[in-house]
Amino acid sequence: MQDTLETALPLSDLYRRVERHIPPFEWPILAPDIARILALKGQRNAVILAHNYQTPDIFHTVADIVGDSLALAREAARTDKPVIVLAGVHFMAETAKLLNPEKTVLIPDLEAGCSLASSITGADVRLLRQSHPGVPIVSYVNTSAAVKAESDVCCTSGNAKKIVEALGAKTVIMLPDEYLARNTAKETTVEIIAWKGRCEVHERFSAEDIREFRARYPGILILAHPECPPEVVAECDFAGSTAAMAGYVGKHRPARVVLLTECSMSDNVALQHPDLEFVRPCNLCPHMKRITLSNIRRALERMEHKVEIEPQIAARARAAVERMLALG
Ligand code: 13P
Ligand code: SF4
């Protein structure tokens, strides 16, 4: 799911979107950055793509497009704006650049990484290919361009099963998230060889947490991201990408719900559904949290930090991302 947000609203209207999350005394601190970002977006002819894990002040006020990794990649491929600001982590900005080599793609903090992306290198993938000749390699979009370049196709949490099955192979290598690979393997007859990468946010959830939620909050609906351990996914009520979880809440409107994922996601979805009760355990992604209103403002003022990818890597990495978009 992805959503287009109207940002040409007076600041007071924007505040109404977040007033249940941001207290009135905090708004005057945020409003000047928001006003400046909205003005700079017009001057630079820029679009801001924001991931579902961005904080509500970014997600509900300055973002033009919000969504999961798949939606952000699709929108990056579609936009006609010459400047893209990626409010998310580095692999997301790289994916946007791969799909828009001629455009300027800015990431407000170059250090916004990902424990999955840093768990594997291009050299590791070459070794894997050597040890499993002829087995196609599916790389999760949470990887560097160098890893994508060594892969046959990419996938996201929103299309992993579809991509694995579309290859028509008996066995595939799926990297680097061991849990996403094992969770996908349960849904398909394709044999999946996994890597040992983990998301530092989702690996912290346990099946014990789920039992505690059920005991403490009767009737609660439990949704989980497929980067969670398989025993968590086995005991939850629904597992899906960040967009799939938001869509599930909108469709089923559970009276009480918990999202086992990064905590800003619950804040953002809760603001859209004031009548539902969200139980909110908080596992923060420190990489996503590096993006702030003030560094988005600075990115647009200084046109920094420009994402660049070595052309030889970019051509092969782009092919893997484009193949995913074509298949999915
Ligand atoms: P989604 O593609 O589901 O938004 O997930 C991205 C991510 O980084 C989850 O941790
Ligand atoms: Fe990476 Fe996990 Fe953060 Fe997502 S939540 S960006 S997978 S570390």
C-alpha cells in the first residue's frame, strides 16, 4: 500500500494530523523546519519518499509518498521530479538511484544503514554462487548495490513468495535475511537456501512475547513482519510487509491490535485509526531514526548527500531491481 499525502496545507491543518501524537508545546519547535521543507520542495522541484518507519512528524507532514520498500521503489521508478529525497535508510536511497540514474537522489544522513544490508558483501555472494552452481540468487532489497549486482533478482517482504516462485527453479538462494527466507520457505514448495543475516529490530521479538500479549490483552490481534523469527510468525494472526500490515488494520479494523515491528509504524497507523486501541511495544530502528526534520531540511538546502553508485555495479544491480518490478 502507498499513500499520496497532500502537503500544500496550512501548518495548522498539518498539525491536526499529528496532534494526538505531538503535544502543542512541541509543535512550535517542529513547525519552522516543516514550513522550510515545504518551501524548499517547491524550489528544488523535489519529491520526498518516506518509509513507514519514519516518525509521524515526517510521515504525516512533509512526505509526498509513504509506503513499504516495494512501494517506494515503484514510486521512485514512476516520479517525474528531478530531485528525490529518501527519508529512509541507505539501501532505499540506492534503489531509488538505481531506478533514476539521471536524477539527484538525496539521503539526509549517509550513516542510515541496516543490519541486514551490512551482513553480506558482493564477494560473499560470488562465493555462494560458486558453491551452488546454477541456483538462482534472490537478494532482499535490504542489500547494497554491490550485492544486488551479484544477484539474479531482488525481492521485498511484500513479494518474496511471488518472486521465488516466478523463477521456476526447484531451489533458490535467498539472502541475506535468514528469517525472511525461512518464513517464505514455509509458504512454498521451492527449496530455499538462506544466509545468516538478521534484522536487529525484528529478531528481538519472541513467541513468548506473543503469549504475554494474548494473556494481558484479551482479544488482541497480533500482526508481525516476516523479518521476525519463524516461531513468532507461526503464532501471530497475520504476517506481512509494513504496507500489508497497515492495509490489514484498515480492512479488518480490530478493536485492539499490536504490530510486531518498528515502533514508529504503530504511531503512524494509530494516527490514521483513532478509534482502535494500539498496544505499542517499542523496538526502534536506530538507522531509520537518523532521519529527522532538521536533516531533511539541510539535505534540501545544501543538496546533500547525493547517492552515487559506480556505473559497472549500477547496471547489474539495476537489472536485478527491474526484474523484480517486472515479475511483481
Ligand atoms: P518493508 O518493505 O516491509 O517496508 O520492510 C522494510 C524494512 O526495513 C523492514 O525492517
Ligand atoms: Fe534494516 Fe531492520 Fe532497520 Fe529495517 S528495521 S532498516 S531491516 S535494521
